Amino acid sequence: MPVKRGSVLSPEVLRVFETLPHPYLILSKQLYILTASNAYLQLTGKTKADLLEKHLFDVFPKVPDWATEEGGIAFSLEQVLKTRKPHKLPITRFDIPAPVKGAELQERYWDTTHTPVLDTRGNISYIIHQTYDVTTQVLTEKNLKASLEKEVMAAAQASQLSRQMRELYKEVPAQIAIVKGPDLVYEFINPQYQNEFFPDRKALGRPLLSVMPEVTGKPIWDILQNVYKTGQSFTGREICIQLANGITGKLENHYFDVVYQAIRDDKGKITGVLSFKYEITELVAARKNLEQKKEELRTLNAGLVRANEEIQATNEELQTSNEELSSANEELFSARQNLLKLNDELEERVELRTLELLKAQAEATNQAERLKRFFMQAPAGVCVLDGPNFVFELVNPAYQQLFAGRALTGKPLLEALPELEDLLICDILKNVYETGNTFEGKELLVPLARAVNGPVEDRYFTFIYQARYDAADKVDGILVFIFEVTDEVLVRQKEKENEERFRFLLNAIPQQVWTARHNGTLDYVNEVVCDDFGISAEEILRKGWQAFIHPNDKQTCIKKWLTALKTGKEYLAEFRLKFHDEQYRWHLARAVPLIENGRVTLWLGTNTNIDIQKTNEQKKDEFLSIASHELKTPLTSIKAFNQLMLRINDPQKLTSFIKKSATHVLRLEKLISDLLDVSRINAGKMEYNMETFNFCEMLADSIDGVQYTAPSHRISLTCPQDIIYTGDRFRLEQVINNLLTNAIKYSPEANNILVNCTQNGTNSFTVSVQDFGIGIEEKNINRLFERYYRVDNTAMRFDGLGLGLFISAEILKRHNGSFWIKSKPGEGSTFFFKLLFDQTKTQEL
Ligand code: ADP
């Protein structure tokens, strides 16, 4: 039943409602529209005439979407009528036509509340239908949600990209530099390093601290130093390094993923540090910015929730009293205004943040591009092997160059390079793939062909295999970073081989061999030197040559050596070197410089042992002076007798002078014939006339001859039987004569000489000549048969040239005879020799 407006509401109240700035309808209990606020009319595009005193559902038919269903308008009103309590609907979409006629419906969202106004008895007088257009808020929230989702996705994408990027560059970042020596002097910088890291500074050839003084005392400097000192690699992520801006000079934070690796030389000594850096400053900044924005968004959302709560509270207040409605509405209005403002702000921020997000994404894409460029420009071979079959996913030109013309990209490793099958390298790759452990190979031999259908060659590589991870942190490929070092390895192998051969050669030489640096410092000696000096090569090098040179030779030798060093001309010197037995031995030193590029780089020297030659020379000199003295003595006497003979006429005296003179002539003759014999022996021209004769007879004849010239001694012969022997009678007589004259000469105090000749069975016989003279010391016995050898203490007292025994020994040797001496100083000596009847037999001594 229709209800008249005026029957339930006073005109003032109606006016209040109508002028309210918010959309309201006042409904009768029977749901007839009693009035509508101007704001409601404006909102719905209806006139008062369209609404007043009409049933609500006549004006707004119960379309299924919003009216009847649970949570719809009809349902809500039913609840109010039933419970007499306010009922709030969830936010509902209800599209309305645009103000322009014929236009399509506009998407709208409504926040609707029905509030019963009760009379004094508690019955419903009318119902306030209150609805807010919350379209903007809902759409903003929707946008917000969508953009939040996008943002989370983009952040995840960016973080995955950056993680992948960093994984990829864990050991092979894009900016590469090599610093050498304790001052870390830049020796190599790749263009990326120069451009990205400090485009406005000169670094090559300069110490790191002079290029980047701002890192002095900073942890990164200590880290670098530590790598150089300990050789332990350093891997750091998001390392902050403060670098001065090239224009403003202000310090700015730069972030890097950093790998520092020590560089070692052949001997394993650290010579520098290899620096792999990848600047991630922009990425870090973008991420930090994103985090900040997220925080801001969270704060805004909290503000929104608070605002909603406020609205809720305001609504509740409205319900308690109609009188307070106006003022409450005002508050509500201002809250709504705030809300709208807030929404505007929010939208602005969302827009701003979306822009930043896009920028960050673009930057991430840029960085990925740059990364690819680095790969392609890297001086080392780089490739990415994808999946468990190691498919060549990315191959940079340097890598491709290792296999000129061979198709790699897109092919599995073993298909592209089948010669790798069954090689250790495949197991290594599998292991890296399975364990994720990085593998570093140094100068590893991998037989590989260079060109298509080319021969498989022994090639050496230094490389790093590094696992690549997917988003789920599972290994999904391998990053390969490789240098070919075949030439270097082969050159080194050759050098080593040459060096070993050279050393072998030097040690095979029977002389002392040494080398010295250009400044004269000894740096190598062969094994002969060590054996001679009886100490190790290290000790010899430490002591130097001078320590072994005879003090008397040192000065001249040093002078010559210094001159050679100064002039770069051959060095020649003679000096005595002290051997491990404390004996000095003469050496001839000769050294020549090795000249490379016009400069002396090495001295190669030899010391030849010339001790025997030197001693022989000395002996020869001594001999010559003795010989001249020996020859001069009888000559002087003969000259004197001749002068005497010229002056006197006494025939008796004359005969005596002639006899004496004849003795001296004989002596002279003996000396000359001895000298002749020695030179014959030396030249191998001593002639022997073999004949068969009675040895005992020859012995007796010789004794007679000597006895005749030496009446001071009595020579007795014991020869129990005749001995028939075939040999050179004259030469063997010479031996006997020599032994007898020596026995007489070296026993001036005695007067007996015993000669014995005994046959030993049927094979041989032994002859001995015994005197009772000065005797010979044990140490000299073995040397008596040497040429020119004379025992020192006899040389001064007795004349002689030290030739007799040498000649005798030679004669006996030619008769295949043997000889020996028994002697005691002060008691006398016995000289023995033994001859075989059959001279073809060898003597057992
Ligand atoms: P020479 O007698 O002319 O010096 P030899 O060759 O005959 O030369 O003898 C060599 C050396 O051997 C002698 O100088 C002497 O020192 C030593 N010698 C030889 N025979 C005897 C001996 N019977 N008793 C002691 N010393 C001897």
C-alpha cells in the first residue's frame, strides 16, 4: 500500500535528507520511496517524479544480480524488517547508464547499508537506504592488486635474472684485469673493465693504489693483498667499493660481484692477481628502490584499512541517532574526501612505481644483453653447454676459433667433437654436472682436431668448468672458460728437454764445467766439480771459485776474470784448485761469453786438469838442469885433463891423465846413450836383437866388467846352474850393469854386493842384486821405475839422471819380465827381476 511522504516524515526532516550531499533514499516499511537526497538523484540520473511514492522494486526491478539473492537489496531489506537492525551489504557491482543518453552502461561498485529508524515503541518507522559509489576505490584496489602481483612477478624475474647472471659469472665476470707484483701494477685490463669500471682513468702500468687511491685502507684492498700473499682465491658478492666520480670527485658506492685469483709462475710463486669483476650497482639500486616502494605501498594499504575502519565507525555513529546524522555525515564527507585524495596519491604512486619497475626490467634486460656482449668479446674461449648431453648453447668467437670451421652451436658435445669420447674430460664434465663442483684444469692434454676432418692433435688447455643452475637451483648446464696453451707447453717441454740434454752433456764432459751470470756470479757447476771438491753444487755456488784457488794464484786469476767481464772477451787462466783431499791441482780455465742481442747473458767455462802436464813440465825442467849439470861435469874434467896433457911431457903422468879422461868420456858416453835410449823408448823405436845365450855366463861377464871399475866393493855371484835364455843379451846386460852400479853408488859405506840367479822350476828364473847401503823408504819404492824419478834425499848426494831404472824396467817389460824391490832405509836394498823362458806366457805377479 502506497504511503504518503508527509505521513511519516516532517517537511524539515525531508529537507535535511534531500540536501544531504550523499546518496540516500528513505523508504517506508512497505518499501515505498518516501524521498531521495539530491545526491542520490544526481547519482542515479533519476528525477524526484521518477521515484517519489513509488515502490522501490518498481523503479529498480529485482534484477537477479543485485536484488533478491542473499546479499542482495531485497534480502537486506527483508533482514532489516525482520530484525529491526541495520544491515550492510557486501560491496556490489551494479552498472548504471552514463549521463549521456544512449551510452553504454558504466561499471560501478556500491557500498550499501539499510538502517531502520524506530519509533518510540521500537517499531520501524522507515528505512534509510544509503549507498556509496565506491567504484574508484574498488578499481584502485583492483589495480593495486594487479600491479602488486605484477611487481612481485617482476621482482622474482629480476632476482632470478640477476641470480642466473651471477651464477654465470661466479668465476668469469665480465670485467677482467691482471695486476702484477706486490704493488699490484695493472698489467692487463679488458675494454669492459676500463669502460665500466673507470672510464676516465689511466690504469695500465700503474700500481692499483695510484689509480684508485680511494681504496687505500679499505677492506677490498686488504682482500686483494691477502690473495696476493696467501694465494687463496676470493669470491665476493655485492662487494661495495667506493669510487671517486670522474667529474665531481665525490665518493660513490659501487657494487661488484668479485673473483680474485692468484696468478702463479712455473715454480708456483705468486706473481699477481687476476681480477674478475662484474658491476651490479644499478641492479642493487633497483632492488633497494623496489624494496622501499614495497614498504611504502604497505604503509598506504594500512592507511586505507584505517580509513575504512573510520568509515565504518562513522556509519555506526549515524545509526545511533538521526540528529547526529548531519554532523556525522560531514565527518563522513571529509573522510571520503581524504579517501579520494589518498586514492589519487595511491594511483600516482602506482603509476610511478610501474614506471620504475619497467625501468628496472629494461635495465635487467640491458645487463643480460651486455653480459652476452662480454661473452662474445671475451679474449678467452667461452661456451655454455646445456643439459646432460652438453649441447653447445652459446659459443663465443674465441671458442669457435679453437675449432675453426667445425659446427658446434646447437650440437651435443660428443656429436660436435666425437674424438672426446672415452676421454677423461667427459668424466670431468659429468662430475661437474652431477656435483655442481667447479673444476679448474691447468695445461691438460686433450687430443682434439682443429678443423673439420683434420688430424687429431695433442693440444693443451687451461680451463674452468662451472655449473649453471636453473630457477629451482638444479644444475642445468656448464659454463666453460678456456685458453689453449699448446704452444707454451710445447715450447716449455722443448726447453726442458734441451736443458736436460745440455745438463747431461755437461755432466758427461770429464772436465769441470761451469756457468756464470753476466756479472760474473757463478750459477752452475757440473758433477765433476762436486766430485773434485767433495761438496754439493749449492755449497760451491755459495762459496764461489775463489775459495778453492791457491792463494798465490788468486790475484792474477781475479784480475783476468774481471778483465774478461769488462771486455766481454775470452777468459784464460791457469791456477791451482784445492781438491777434497786438500791437494792443489793445476787447472787451465777457459770461459767464453754467450752474447744475445749484443749483450753478454752468460759465461760458459771449463777448468781442465793439467796437473800431470804441469808436473811433467816441472820434472822436465828439473831434468834438463840436472842433465846439463851431469853432462857438464865430465866435460869440464875432460877439458881440464886435456889442458894438463898439453902442458906436461911426463909420459907416466900423461897415461894416468888419459886413463882418467877416458873414464869421464865413458861416463859421458853412458849419459848420452841413456838419453838416447829414453828418447827411443818414448818414440817406441828401441830395437831388440833376440838370441839364445847362457844367462849365467852373461851375468858373470857383467859382474867382471863392473868389478873392474869399482874395486871398493866385492861383488859375489851365486848361480847354481847354467840358464839358457833367449833375449836381447846386450839390453839385459844393460839392466844388470845398472843394478850393479846403483848398488855400488847407493852403498858408499858398505863393500859387499850379492848377486843371485835361481831357476824356478822349468818356467822361469829370478835374479836379485842386494846391497847394504842407504836403502829406500817404502813410499818411494813404487815410483823408482818412473822416468826422471829420483828420491829427494839422494838426488843431492849422488849424481845421476833418474833414467837407469826406467830404461831397465822398459827392457824387462819387453822381455815379458817382472821386477820388484825389497828395501829398508839404512839397511840396504834388493832389486829382483824374473824372466820367463817362454816369453809368450803372461807372468803371474
Ligand atoms: P840414477 O841412479 O841415475 O839417479 P836410477 O834410475 O838408476 O837413476 O835410479 C833412480 C833412483 O832410485 C835413484 O836416484 C835413487 O834415488 C834410487 N836407487 C836406485 N838404486 C838404489 C839402491 N840400490 N839403493 C838406494 N837407492 C837406489
